[in-house]
Amino acid sequence: MSTKLTKSLIQPNPITAARYQFNIYEKRVMYHLIAQLQREMRGEIDIPRSIFDDRYFDIPYSLIDSDQKNYKKVRDSLEEMRRKSFQIIRKENSWTGFGFINWFDLRDGIIKISLPPLIAPALLDISEGFTAFGAMIAATLQSVYSMRFYEWCCQFKDTGKWHTTPNEIRARLRLEDHKSYENYANLKAKVIDVAMKELHGLYEQGLSDVRFEVTETRAGRGRGGSVTKMVFTIYWKKKNEVIDAERNEDYLVIAHFLAQYYNANTADQKLFKDTVLRRCLDENRLEMAAKLVMIAKTKNNPAAYFRTALRDQTGIDSQAHKPSTEEKKAEWAAEKKVANRTVKMQKEGRSGETKIGDLFSQPVVPIGGHDAAADADLIVTARKLARTPKLSK
């Protein structure tokens, strides 16, 4: 059975807004489960089942742990998924809780997972709306908070605004009982800012279609009041502005490696990461680069080996441009001009960057930015499926 991710995932809104705390390995497992269920709905694959309607999934271990060194963390993560209670909140007095997986097994580089009958309908039921987002973008993110915020941004992409509160974010991420996150400054620094920075970086590289900014409303007088409300403003790139290719398992391996070993905030490393991904995609060098990644991980200096080997075998390299003093001054002046204009427009109630839609307070089911025809086909297929029972209300 093929294990590749689809270009986009359609995730039911109750799952997007569900309250759970998954780490990055658990989220990657979840994305692959949804992707395979979605491909089965399209008739591309058949997922094996037991006589009790349990589904069996095969996921290459390298797609969950690209370094293939964190076996204990992955094993513990799968054990947590087996024991963890998963809750779907529909309304104030309507919710369902259950364990996520029956069992797991790792052999010969393949993780086999048994999914209980109740989970599949929950992952497929779009009767209460759905969120469409880029599967490969989500899978390449390095923070679980970035993954969750990416999903929420995609849910409200068409309206361009998401109104929420710090308490709601804590609840969705199951951080209510963590004392360190009771302080909003810690929540912002360790959760919100982490996601905002990663998504913004990928957005600038053309590797993500969405980024966000947040404004706060405080209660009480002065600057010392506590934050009671938050408005996330969502920005998105058009489809042709985002690298759009048949991104496969090799792409994931390379992206994870670059994020780990070339993450310094220097012009050279940023340029190298951007150049490698773009040229590997454009020149169909993904497979070769992925093989070099696996070899590099066995070396004492993986980053240096990979860069040298990639240059020698494919000619892919980059050299950061060192701006002159005059260029630096011009860049600083341009940035200052943009900043001043942005401040002025914000004071006037406007924004200096193109936004999507107007201000809405209610969520809208989005499709924008994806292949609408393919999404429509999937929706029709999902609504016709009656092989699995719906969750009890």
C-alpha cells in the first residue's frame, strides 16, 4: 500500500478545534492516518481491516523520525497515543471521548498501527465543516504548535480573521494545568511566537501558503491589564506563489534535515536552505539529495558533508551575497519606511498588507487556495460513504 501524502488534507472542523496535546511525532502519525483514509475515499488504495472493522496502517518510520535516532521518543509517543483520551467537542453539552489507537508495532522500518472503529468516522465526518490545508507543509513543520496554528489559520483563511482568547488556546492545546502557561507572557513566547516565527519564515521562502499576526485586547487600564481577547490576522499566498510539486517522502527527509542542521539565522544558511529545496524540486534531484542526507547523518559533521557532497554531485550550492555599506543603508531606509507606513495605517484601522476578506466573527468553511474541483469530489465521496457508523451524539 502506498504511503505518500496527498497534496492537501481535508480535516473535519471538530478535529481541527479538538482539545488534545500531541507532540510532533504524534501529529505526524495523525497526518499520515488522515492522508491514507482520504486516499481510500478517493478509491486510490484499500486499507486492510479486521472482522471487527479495525483498520491497519503502514507508515515508514523515516517519515515520523527523519533522523532515525529518536526511537525511544517515537515509541513513547505511540504509547501515549494508545493510552491518551481524545475528545471531540461539538457543543457545550455534546462531546465524545475515546482512545486514539489500539496497538502499534515497528519492524523492518515500518510502523504498523491499528485504528479502532470509532476513530475513522471522526477523521472523515465533514458534516460540521472541514479545514483544507497543505499536507506536506504541515508535515514539514518542526514545532507541534506551528502545526496546530497552521491548521487554525487554514480554517479561517477565507475570512482572514480568527477571534479567540488565551484560555481557548490553552484549552485546545491542553495547557490549562501547566502553571508556566498561566502567565500570558509565557504562553505567547513559548507557543504563539514559536508558531508565528516558523510559519513566517516558511512563508517568506515560498514553502508555506499561510502566516499570521496577532493583536491583543487587554482588560483594565494602562499597559498592565491582562489579555482577554486576541485577533489573529491571516495572510496567504496564491497557489502559484508557493512551491507546488509532487512532494514525496524524499522531500520530507530533506526538509527535516535542512531545518535541523541549517537553522542558524544567517544569510548564508537561509539562502542555502532555500536554494536546496527549490533546485531539488526544479531539477528532479529529490531522490539523490535524500540519499545524501542519509549518508550525512552518519558523519561527524552532517551539515558540512551534505553541503560538500551536494555541490560535488549535483552542482547545487549557494553563496550568500554580502551587501555593501550603501546597500545596507538603503535596505534599512526601505524597512523603516515600510514600518512607518504600517504604523500609520494601523492607527487608521487599516493594514499595510493585503488581507483576505473582511472582519467576521463566525467561522466559514474554507476551500480557497486548494484545488476546488478535487476538494468537491472528495466531499461528494465522503458524504456517500456509509460503511462506518457515525459517532454517537
